[in-house]
Amino acid sequence: MKKTQGLSPNQERIMGILEYKKIEIITKKELLNLIEKHMEIKDPTDLIEKLIKKSKLVVVKKEIYMIIPFISIDKKWTLDEYRIIDYLLKDSYYIGLYNAFNLHGFTEQVPNKVFVFNTKYSSDRKVLYYKIKFFKVKKDKLFGILKKYKYPYSDKERTIIDALDYPEYLGGLSNIIPRLKDYNKEKLADYAVKYNSVKIMKIVGYLTNSPKIYRMLKNNGKLRYYTTVKKTRLNVIDKKWKIRMI
């Protein structure tokens, strides 16, 4: 094996094993088992810590590492950031908001981070050069998910719901609403009801004029008062839906 600059023989050997096995992400427990199986060293944890210091292992999350292979020495190497997310979250997530807004043709702008709705994490993370924004939601909010792509995305109508609830990530409601075209109004109304937010139901009602949403809001007494949504730059006051977007 060709010697790799900066690595000890033991470090080089375990990196070679990881690359041979085509392992891209690994837990500390899995890595310790691999070291103990193929090598005889007194302190496997010290070996892992030194590989982290030499940037051959990158911490994705506590005790979960991304492998930087030998090939990265001579050429730029990247790992699909969605692969990292998929490893962390399995089936309990979807990629949405700005990424899905672009996927569905509402904008041509490409986001510089990945927006992930999931049931575990709520944070901003940077792994290598990847920026990931996690939104933690309840399990019953994980609906409207497309499975036809390699990774799960929100469908068009669910993307709209998220954009209306988190408009600050897409330039505000004044930028979002004019872009909303060619979507299923009935499906959007159903999603708004399922999402169970008065603010979202009133905005969707304003957009779609849905009889279903109107009946529900009226029967629940939600049309007796105005709901105010600030910082929209829309200057809308709608008497029917009792909503102010100012």
C-alpha cells in the first residue's frame, strides 16, 4: 500500500479498510468493532481521536463519523449531503421548504443549505462545507411526502404550507404568494386543515377561497376575530377570512 502523508501505519491501515469496504459514514461503536476485528492495538479510541484531528474522520453528530477517503488528497471529494441526513434520520424526515420550493418550480434560485423536517433534531449544523437546517416537528406533521425521488421531499402542496409557516426563509410572504401557481387548491385546503394552525388555515382560505376551511373556522368561532401576520409587506386586510397581513 502506498504510504499516505501524515498518517501512521495503524491509521493508514484502518483508513484503507474503510475505503475497501466502501464505508462512507460509521458510528463509533461500528468503528471500534472494525478496529478490534482487524487490528491489535491497546487503545482504539485514541486511534479514532487522532484520525479526527487529522481530518480523516469528520464528526457528523456525537459518535457518528463521515469518512474522508484517500482520494481526497489528490482531488476534491464530496459526499452527497442528503446521504448524511438519510443516515441520521432513516424514514422520519423529508427535505422541504427552499429545496422543495425550487424542486417544484416556484423559484429558480438554488438554496445554499438543506432544509430538513424531522422528528429528532432542531438545529443549524455545518458538516464540512454542508449547511443543514433541521426543523423538529411532531410525527403527525410528517405528511405530504413524495417518495418518487432518491430522497423524500415534501410534495407541492405541503411545500406551500411550510413556506407559509416559515416565510422568512424564502424572502417573506410578499415574495412567496405571487409565485404560487399550478397547485391543487382542494389538496392544499385539506393539508391546511390537517396542519391545524388557524393562521395557516386563514392564509390558505384567503388564497383558495375554500368552503371547507371557511365552515371549519366559522364553526369553531375563529372568524369572530382577526389574525394578524406581521412583516409580510402585503398590506392585506380581508374581512371574510378575518386576516391582516401587514
